[in-house]
Amino acid sequence: MKKEAVYWKTKDGHRINVDDMDDNHVRNALKMLIRKIHAYEQAALLADTQKKLNGDMAREFNDSFPGDEDYPEDYCGSLKND
């Protein structure tokens, strides 16, 4: 059975067969993929935290949690520095 070729597309648009890439190129490509995945996860997490609450029940639920003003200053300061 013939192995299907897998290609990597470079930033300038060239296609390279992954089997023909040298070790440093494969390592750099993997690092780039990991950085992109991490950035995507961070963007998704940020988007989730910025969702707005709709409706009285949602606002009431959110308001039931203490805000920063309900904690001593030294407690809030230690949380913000983490």
C-alpha cells in the first residue's frame, strides 16, 4: 500500500513534503503549531469570559458573588499578582 504524501505549506506559499523536511524545520513547524494552539485556546478562554449575562436571573446569580470591594485590600492584591 502506497503511503499518502503529507505537505507543509510555508509562509511564502511553497509546499514541502513533510518527509523531505530536515529535523530543524520539523522542530520549528511543531513549535509554531503549539504556539498557534495555545493562542487559540487563550482567545477562546477570553471570549468565554467576556460573554454578557442576559436576563434577571443571570444578573442576580452573578451579583450573588462577592466583588473585590467585599475583600480586604491585601487579599485582593495577592490575587491580582498571581
